[in-house]
Amino acid sequence: MKVLVRFLMVFALILSMNAALGKTLDEYVNEAEDSKNAGKLEEAISTMEEAVGEYPNSSMAYTHLGIFISAQMQRMTDFAEMFKVLERAFKMWDKAISLDSYNIVARNYRGNWGVSIPKFMGKLEKGIADLEFLVNIFEQSTDPGAKEQLVSTYNFLGIGYKKLGELDKAKQSFKKVIEMVPGTEYAEDAEENVDKIILFEDWQSERKKPDTQEISELKEKVQREPNNAELLIELGEAYFDNENYGEAEKILKKAINIEPSNVNAYKLLVLTLEEIDRGEYDMRIYMDTDFRTNIVFETMKFLDKVISLSPEDIELRFIRGTLGVSFPFFAGKLEQGIEDLDIVINSNAPDSTKAQAKYWLGFAYRKKAMTQWIEVVKKYKDTEASRMVFDEMNPGVKHIDISNYETPIVVIDFILGFTDELAPQTAVWIEDGDGNFVKTIYVSGFSGYAKEKQINLPRWAKSSEFADVDAVTSASINLGHHIYVWDLKDSSEDEVKSGEYVVKVEVSYWPSMQYQRVEAPITLKKKEGRVVIEEGNFIPYLEVKYIP
């Protein structure tokens, strides 16, 4: 017995010595930081994973692990992988806050990231809640550094409210920043945000349709019975018929909150979101460049929900199938869409519906085939297979009737020789011989409305500074032959002088991240001039012709 007691005492002493020799959390964090600074981010993450194992009840251990995981974003280009990394980081911050709800660092990271990433990732509302929590903490704090933290928090809170569509709250948050630090860069950015919101509100107001008599009567009924889902659906349908899709969306979402199993409400909401997505690029893109992406994810979320309620509904299967195969790749619904369309084809649906389903099924398989070609160009650029892809995509040649134009003019004729999952962003513009901007001839809709928020067309953005963008923004062009005419006027519609000019074409593809810019000099004088540039694969042909 004495021997056993002596053994246990020695064993306990050894354990206590090992514990004493173990690393503190700060030591783990410092070691991870050193690894990160040395370019060994995976090693840093591994170190913090070890720290979490050593300190499983430490809120700060999970906080720092999330921070190091999120740092991976800086060197990633694959968006699907980015989303996975962020999801993992958010799990760490969720765990940290569950262990300590007053963990300001975790709240700060989760809040700032939550309002900064696209809304469709589902972190916006929680991010706003974190930032509201921090505002209350910092406003009551006597710490000298609390003011700076409060300014930053109000700024991010304004961004979050703006994304959520709570524009009055967004303006209030940005105005807080202006009041607290007037004359600073923070304040200037906040003032710019307030101005943009006011501009957007004016734009909305100009396009707001007056209520019909039916809508007015239904609104009165809803005021008397605000929790009547059927009345709300009627009102939503009336807004839909009046093409006021924004109000229809709000009302139908209220109906679904009251009656979550109402299939008709979901159907009408999906149709409403389709109509919103069908519209052209406009000021909503400038307010939120993820606007249409958010609609894609929201539409599929509601479709998945309603089909879980009514799996035998062929109409719903057809809608989800067509949208699933036609939505961009990042929706991740292509295979589900194919499955839905197969169900429609093998059902008792009318022949006209089956024919439509077969068309979209063919569209889906062509899309899958195109994805393989995109991978060839992206990963195996200098191979025979890559050349074969470009040969297959190379379009035919169009012609233009010059008699329809008053001379002198410059005809800009070029080919886009590649197609991606989405239509590319393209710009065509003119500079003079000294490199000064003259005029934008064409720019894709997204870039035209995103303006300084976009990074797809850096040369055009820098040259034009978006001076004449609203007049020339148009629908995105894609693979094929394109012709534009310059009337020899500048962005102010004044005639340019004779001399040397340069026609520039820039194209950027996403998500393959392919890019090319070509330019052709042209002299405006008495004689006709023609320049042909053939280089690269993405804009394989550019012809510029001056007709005096």
C-alpha cells in the first residue's frame, strides 16, 4: 500500500511538472504570429489548433484560431474555397462567443466580416447584432481607445444596415462617424456613403409607382388584420400585377413569416424575385455589387423550402429546374436542376412543358461541357487542347453598313474569343496621343454601374474616372464579333481635333480570372486609315478604321 501511495505521489508530481512546462495561450498566439509573418500560415493555424486542444474552454483561443483561418483569404482566388474558409472562421468565432458573450475581439471580427461579405452567405444579421452590441459597450466605456473603436464600429454598422436595406439606420450610423471625427478620412467616406444613399433614395422615389385602388383597399384591410396571411398574399399579388416588385417582395415575406407552410406565398415570391432579377443593371448595383447574386441565392433558398413542403408539385420542379441550370455556377444548383428537369420529363406534365424541360436539360449539359473547356484554358494554357478550345469558340465575322452613318467616323471592330461561366466585363474607349481620356464608347452594365467599386477593368476605370459612364453603359457582350462606331466626339459631345488617337479594348473574365487589353493607334486626317491588331486569345482581333 505504501508503495502504491508513493507511486501515485510521484506520478502526480510528474503531471504537475508537465503542466508547468506547457505553453501559455499567449505563447501559442505569439508562435502562430511568428509563423504567419514568416509566410507559414498553415503552420500558424496548426499551432492555434493545438492551443484550442490545450485550452478547450478558452474563448480567446477560438478567437485567434478564427483570425488566423480568415487570414487565408488574402491569398485565395477560388471563391468556393474562400467561402469554405470563411465558414470555418465563423464557426470559431461562434464558439468563442458562446464561451464568453463579452468577448469584444470575437464580436468585432464576426461583426466586421459579417457585414463585409456578400449577404447571401447568411452572416449579415448576426454581424449587425454584434456591432450593435459593441456600440453599447464602447459608448459606456471610459477607456481612451474606445472612441476610435466606436468610430470604426459605427462605420461597419452603416455598411451592414445599407446591405440590409435599412437606409435610415445606415445614414444615422454614418452621421455618427461624421460627428465624432469631422474632417478625417473616416468622415469623408461616411459623407460619401450618406450622399450615395440619398441619391439612391431619390432614384427609388422617381420610379415608385402610385398605388392602384385595389392596393389602397387591401392596405386598409391589412392595417385592420396585420396577421392575416391570406390578405397579405392578396396585397402581394396586387403589387406584383402593378409591377411594384419591391413592395410585393416585402409583403410576401411577411406572409411567409406568419404562415411558413403557405405554398402559394412561396410561389408568388419566387416569381417576384425572378422579375427583380430580370431587370437591367441600375443604381441597385452601385449600392450593393452583390445585389443580383443575393437574389439568386435567396430565390433558390425559397424554392428549396417550398419543394420540401410540396415535393410532387411539377410546376415548382420545373421552375427550380430551369432556374437551377440557368443561374450562375456559384449557385451550385446545376445537378439539382438536372434532376428536377428529369422529374418533369418523366411526369404527366403537358407536352409543351416537357419540351421546355428538354430544352433546358440540353442547356444544362452544354453548360457542363463548357465548364470543361474553361478548365482547359485556365489550367493548360499552352497546350494543343487549349488551342482547340479557342478554334471551336472562334465566331464568324459580322459586317456593318457604313451608309447608315454620317462621316467622318471611326469603326471599331473586334472579336471576343472566349466565354466563361458569366459574360465578361468589357470596355471600349478612346485616348488621345498623350494618353488623355477622350470618350468611353461602350462599357458592360455591371462595371458601368459598379463604377469605382469594380476592379474588373482597371485601365478603363483609371483612364475614364467614370466621366461619361451612364450614357454608354449597356448589356454585357460575350463570345463573338462586335462592332462599334465612334463619331469623333469627346465625352462632352464636342468634336475632337485631327491628330493621333488610340482605341483601347479591355476585357476581364470571371471566375476564370482571365484578362486582356489591346490597343490600336489611329490618325485622324484627310486620308482613310486602317489598323489591325491580332494578339492573344481573349481579344484575338481588333480592327480600327478611320473613314473621313
